[in-house]
Amino acid sequence: MLRPVPAPITDAILELAELAGPTGVAMGTVVDALETQGFAPAIVEREIWTLLERRKLTPNGFVCRTIKRRGADGKVAATRIYEFMLVPWSAALDQQLDLALERAP
């Protein structure tokens, strides 16, 4: 059986993860970089999740960004936004995803 040829978007995402080194690249950085290459953000986001499911990417921590927004009352409030840092798939890091959370009966 022939293996499917990776799509250009898949190759581009994996290349960014490889180039980032051991700390990884923020998911938002990948989306922003590939948007400048003509890929739609929603397509990039969906492909990242697919690569995580297929064990081609592994989360390696997160980055916290703080943004300031003006609310309806006119006051500025800080909001934290968290993004996964992504690295090429790693068996050792993949184990972190098996959280063994208790399931409700």
C-alpha cells in the first residue's frame, strides 16, 4: 500500500518544529508564520491538532502571554493566554499526555 504524500502544510509545520530546537515553537507562532505563506489560519490550526493526534508533534510545555483589553466599562484589564510549545514527536514527552485522570462513575 502506498503511503500518502505529506501535504505542504504538514511539511511546513514539522519543519518549524524541527528548526525551533528542544524548547519548541509556540502554536501561535506556527500559525502566524504559515499565514504569511498563504495558508489560512483555521487550516493550520486543524493540521496542528491532526499532527498531535497522529503523534507527529508533542507539546513541550507552554508559553503564557499577557494581553491588555479594554472592557465594555472602558477599564483596561490584563488577560493571560496560554499556548502549547510544539516539538517533533518524542516518546518520552508523549508520556506526559497520559494523565491517568480519575473518571467519574
